Amino acid sequence: MLTSTVLSLIASASFSSCTAIARRQSNTTSSSIESCPGYTASNVVQSGSSFTADLNLAGPACNTYGTDIQNLTLSVDYQTGKLTLGSFRFPCHYPGGPGLPCIAIPTADQAHLILLSFATIECLLTISAAQRLHVQIYDQAEQVYQVPDSVLPRPNSSNVDANSSELSFTYTANPFSFAVTRKSSGDVLFNTSGSALVFESQYLRLRTQLPDSPHLYGLGEHTDPFQLNTTNYTRTLWSRDAYTIPTGTNLYGNHPVYFDHRGASGTHGVFLLNSNGMDIKINNTAQTGQYLEYNTLGGIVDLYFMAGPSPTQVSQQYAQVVGLPVMMPYWGFGFHQCRYGMQDVWEVSEVVSNYSAANIPLETMWTDIDYMDYRKVFTLDPDRFPLNLMQELVSTIHSRQQHYIVMVDPAVAYYNYTAFNNGASANAFLKFSNGSIYEGVVWPGPTAFPDWFAPGTQDYWNGEFASFFDATNGVDIDALWIDMNEASNFCHYPCSDPQGYANSNGDPPQPPPVRASPPYPAPGFPANFQPNGTISKRQASGDMLGLPGRDFINPPYQISDAAGSISNLTLNTDLIHANGLAEYDTHNLYGTMMSVVSRNAMLNRRPADRPLVITRSTFAGAGAHVGHWLGDNPATWDGYRISIAEQLEFAALFQVPMVGSDVCGYTAYDTSDQLCARWSMLGAFSPFYRDHQDNEHLAHEFYRSYLPMTNNASRVAINTRYLLLDYIYTALYQQTQDGTPLLNPMFFIYPNDTNTFPLQLQFFFGNALLIAPVTDDNSTSVTYYLPDDIYYDWWTREPVRGNGSYVTEGYVGFDGIPIFYRGGTIIPQRISSANTTAELRKQDFEIVVAPGLDGSASGTLYLDEGNSIDQPQTSNIEFSYEGGVFKMTGSFGYDPGVSIAKITLLGSGGGNSTSTNTSLTTQNKEESKGISLTAEYTTKLA
């Protein structure tokens, strides 16, 4: 049956002149922000789907952090977006008479049905609901900087009549304030009254009132609690190289969106499309009450309100605003290995070979910047990573059905070599105002930085990738890792002597000693990788470009940047890009722009293949292009615990689903066997699963002899992950289609259970598997929360009845992790694991039916070739179980070459049953093909 929420949704579905500025008077000084007069609304024009007004400064300018802008424009648009609600039954209507297609019609406008087959009246319901509101406040001359469409394209939308929207916009004219309300409940979601709007040349303030003790999530990137603090809390957004990802500081990326979850009253989201540095303050005082306040260094008010009302629907709606995530290759879900500080190409081969010897599956080997000649991008160290051996390494890895990835940084050595000279010729680098190339300091010493806005940069980047990574004459990588793209700069501002700084700080660092031959055998690799082998060497004016006359280095308002001034340890913020935009305004976009350009460069060299690109710095919408690893995390139990919340933020809130931490920890300490074993188990339930670390601590590849518990745990972890790889691949596919998250916080699945709201140490992998890892230091017990529902233990497959209380497991070995099937779901699993994903795809399926409390269950399976951007054939298979009958329906365009070997029914249909599992074989079990995955199937299970 449709819930009341769904019914409610269906019912509601349905520059020639300078900016006018209030100038400072010579006999006045800047005033307190609280003395700012705000604005008055006039010339209000309201149509069915939009609302505009003029906003004029309501009194004497305060000029606190810049110059007050006199005249603004308010623009409000009621917008729609498609929202998939799931499969529902409706009375069947035969408009053409019996025997013709059945059309199920709900009694609602704007509900669009996709008929799954002529034989069923279970239809996938997608509504085009008016569940998004767009509010902009900008200067009338449109000179103030706005995020370019080229970086974040605005969502396609059909504007709708305000009367049919689930959201209502109201305003007060003098002093101007506005509110956004949920019509169905009357809940006020956003209310700026009581605090004046401040819109200045280098500062913007907007405050909204909130209910007491709100449940807020988002506003990343951060390592603070998943449910945000609501008293005296400041979240700063300004990309920086954040070594050890400390709590309470700004980190690598910027996602100015928050989810406000109000339980049974619904969830809504608020996204501020603004790339300027900002402090977002959340507080509750006796004078102000509970509030959230934006304090930005510029830009405009550009707000998207997403009505939900469920957390999942808010996530879907946010994806429609910033872009649906990009599909990744199937093999990208395999296990990855990297370590900074590899001595030479032989050590890389040793790691690959050692994983095989230890019988631990390895899908992809990575190499950090060690391969470069004195850390210069697009070079090879001729003594330690010579081209001929690198090509042998890659060809051998490929022959083993494995993959290879290297790192590329944005900074190009300021040195007379091909990559620098090509970039200079293409005018692809950032420049000082006098036209000389800007210099910073990164790993290779003095460096230039690509200007991603420059017209020649994409072709320059394409050319370097095409040459250096050429399949025949270069290093034929399979995917890409990009780092240091905040952008990081080792040299402290003003960095007047980059070469001197580099010399005094040892950049580039000296490479390790050259080895004459590999010291250890590398089974499976050619003779050159065995002992005694040999090496064969071979600012302009214009619309929305930003106001003139601003202080780009020391703005009057200082955000809480952990690096100090906003130009410190990054690019100078007074640099002007080739298109006239200031780095001051676009700093937070640098990483995502590198991501887009780099993904395009990968496509240029392999046009048919899905690029897997993993980046460090992100902005809103990055998931439409790349995945993200969580940076230089510490090898501590705190680092282990916070990685759960971080990956939930990116996958469920920020729409960057291909996300994961450096398993076992990157830096700060030598990892322990206990910690690494636990982390290898937890990492198996991250979308992106990679072991990586620095060059200063004990190596922690899973096979190391001094990590015996990790040896065992990693085998169990990877085996379990691979059994479920098609399940999570299907979840990613669904997220690329409609934004449904592949990882879910507990409150996403149980939005009305208040006990789930703060939970950040347990989560859902997909929507069917509850993961409850051991998180206490060195512990073998764990306490987790089970909502009122039926579950089934993954390991024993026994029913477990949750009753909305905490459960303690007294012993969980270091090669274990509590996993539960959620009742009401059907999970496709491989019947057995394999050493590579190529071999995994040859394994048959087991379909596990986990009945819910009502005895029914459902699930999906998406199948395709796994690597191509354009898939000529795909299968979207729907599983259902009800009344003892199992059905498999859907589309069957792709033949995977395997079958369903077994269907397993758990429990006896839910409730408090403790009966044993019934494993049901197919009617044609004696046939090697089992149940075909290319046609519908129905069978009685109970």
C-alpha cells in the first residue's frame, strides 16, 4: 500500500554599468554587523511558477566586511524533478479492451508509470513532483561572482505553479526576510526573520531559525560527528591539504548542503550553491534561539530547497540538482593496494606476487609518486622505474586479469622538460598579473599550476595523458588517481623565493638507492623481475566575474581556515584565471575542475571505457565525474571509527558514492594487527576498498607475516565482498539513475525511529545489509542497535528479531563482523568468490530471500558487460516473494553466461520465527545451467 507520505507527494505532484554600491563616507567607519540595516522588498512580481522582487538597502550602510551593495534582485522558482517511489499495485485499467496492455492508474496528476510487463500490474511509480524551490539573491548588475555553469551545470527543470508545490515561499517586505514552509504539515523549514540579510562586496550573511536540538547532517568535508553539533559549532569550507584529517577543521573538499531530519515530520535538504570560502555557524543562545548562519567571503545567495519528505528522497532530489553520480567499472569494486615509498618497480611486482602467494585476492595495484623522476609529473625515474620494466609490469598485471593505477598531481615542475614546456606553450598555467607564470612549491620543488579555466588546458592535459600513458609507447594505466588538488602548496605565503624554499626543505626529496637487480623472486613475473635479471634503459569586467577593488589576500572577514590566511599553503588568492575569474572566488572548485579535465583526458585515450578516477579534493557535483578517497587519515582507532561517518556523508548525502578510506590508516602511527584486521573487515563494506599508507611507518599490506590476524581477516573480508559485489554494483547503478544511495545511514532506512538519528558506527550496505562493526579499541565485543524489524544473521542465516533496543555480541573474532540481512529484501550473491573480478563474473548466483514481517520480500539485480560507457545490452531484473511464490521479472537484454544455482529462503516468513532455513534447489538442478538469467521465472518456495 502507498504510505501517507507517498500519497501526499502524489497529491502535490502536479555589464555596461557598475553595481550600485552604498559607498563608505569619508567621515564614517565600519559598524558592527548587527547594525546592518537589511533590505526592503519592492516591485514584487509573482507569476504562477516564479516570484521576483527588488531588494534595496533599508538604511545607512554598515560596511562591516566590505561595501554594502545597494540594490539586489530576489528570484524564486518553483521547480520539479522526477522522483522514483518504487513498485506499487493499482487497479488495472484496459483502455483497449481485454488482452491489450494493462495500465495501472493512481488517482493523481503528474504520476508517470513505467509498465514492467503486460502480465503484471506491479508498476514502477515515478512522479514529477513540485518538490524543489530555488531562491536566489544577487546584485542587480550581476557583477558579483557566481559559480559558472561550466563547472556545475544547473538542473533541468519544469517550473510549476506555486499552488501545486509541496514548498511555500513567503516574505516580509520591511525589513526583508523570507520563510520556506512544508505545505502538507505547515512545518517551517527555513526562516530568516530576526536577523538582517548582509550582502557586501566581500561578505554575505544569511541566518535561518531552526527548531531546538535539530538533527542536522552534511556540510562537509569534515571528521566531526555525523549528526552535527548544534551549539557553538563552526564548519569552515575552504579546501586545504589536511594531513591527518583533524577534527574541527576544514579539510579537502566542500559540500555546502545539509539535511534537516525531523522524524515523522519529514526530512528536507538545503544546498547553498556558493564556492567562496565560508564559515557556517550553528548555535543556540538565549538571545538568538537555535540558528544556522552562513558567513561567506563573497558570491550570492543561491539556495536550493529539497522537500523530501524522506531522507532518501532528499538525497535523490539533491542528485537532480548537482548531477547524478557516474557509473564505475565493475572491476573498480575489487580490492586495491598501494603504498607510498616503493623503492623501485621490482618492489611493486613483489607486492603483487606476494598477495598471490598469500592467497589474498588483489584486483588493482597502485603506485604513488615514487615512479616519477624527482617527482615530476609525466616522467619516469629512469633508474628505478624505467619504461621497459614499467611496460613489462603492466603487461604482466594485465595478463593476470588485474589492473594498474598511478598518481598524477596538478603541479608541474617549473623545469625545462616536456610537460612544463608544453604547458607554457599552451598558456595552460596560472599567471601573475604581469604575465609571468605563478610559482609554488610541491614535491618536485618549484612548480607551475594548471589554470583549468584556460582555453588550452584541456588539450594540453589530453596531450600529456595520450603521450605518457600511451598503450604502446608509454605506461598503459587502467584508471587514475589525482592528489594535492586543493591546490596544495608547501611554500608559505607570500612564497617570494620558491627555489630557496624548495632547497631548504629538501624538495624534491632524494630518491632511494638504486638496486642492481631485484633481491627477491616475484613468481608470475618475467625474468627481469627475478634476482640477477637485467635492466634495459630506454580580471576583466563582465557578467558575474566578481566586483573590482576587493582585497583578495586579506579580506575583512576572516574565515576559520586551519592553515591561517586563505592564501597560505595553497595558491595565491589574488591570481586571476584566463577567463577573468579570481582564485579568491574559485579556490574551492580547483579539485573538481582537475577531476573533470583529467576524466576527459582518460576518455580521450580510451573513449569506450568508463574512467575510474579517484580524487582528493571535491566540490558539490564531483560525483558526476569521479570518486573520492578520504585522504591522509591516521592509523588510529579514532581514524577507523570516523571513516564510517565520512563515507556515509559522501555516499548518502553528497552523491559521491565511490568513496573509501585508506584501510589500516595512512600515517601518524604504525598500525596494529588488531586495528588492521578490523579495518580490513570494515573496508570490505566501503564502495572503494584500498589499503594504502605513507613511507614512514611499518608496511601493512594484508599479507605481512607480522599481521597474522589481518592475513586471515582480509581473506574473509574480500571473499565476503566479492560474494556481494553484484549486489553493490547494482546499488551503484541505481544511484546513477535516480540518486538512491548505495550506503545508507540508519535513519535513512528507519526515519521514524529516533534512536537511529545519531547512529554513526553502523550502517546499511545497499538497503538490505546492516553492517555493525566492532569499533572499540582492541575489543572482541560490540553493542549495536536493532530497530523493530526482522533480520537474519549473515553468517548463520538464523532469524534475529529486533525490538528497538541495543544488542551486545559478547565475542566477535578479528576475522568477523556482524552483518544482517534486513527482512523484506532479496539479495543476489555469487555462489563463490574468486581471485579477480574477471573470474568472479564466471560464478553462478545464489538468490537469498529474507522475508519481512509481512512475509514478503523484493530485490533487484543489474547486469551488464561491466566496463563500457555505452552498454549495448543490459538486464534489469526484479525479484519478488509473496505468498510463498518467488518471481523473477524485468528486462533481460544481457546474457551473463551464468545462472542461478540456488534460491535460499531464510526463516519461515518473518515474525518471531526461529525455524531453520530452507534451502530450495531449482526444479532443473540436475542441469548445469540452473535457472536462466535471461527470462522470467516463477516458483513456489513455501
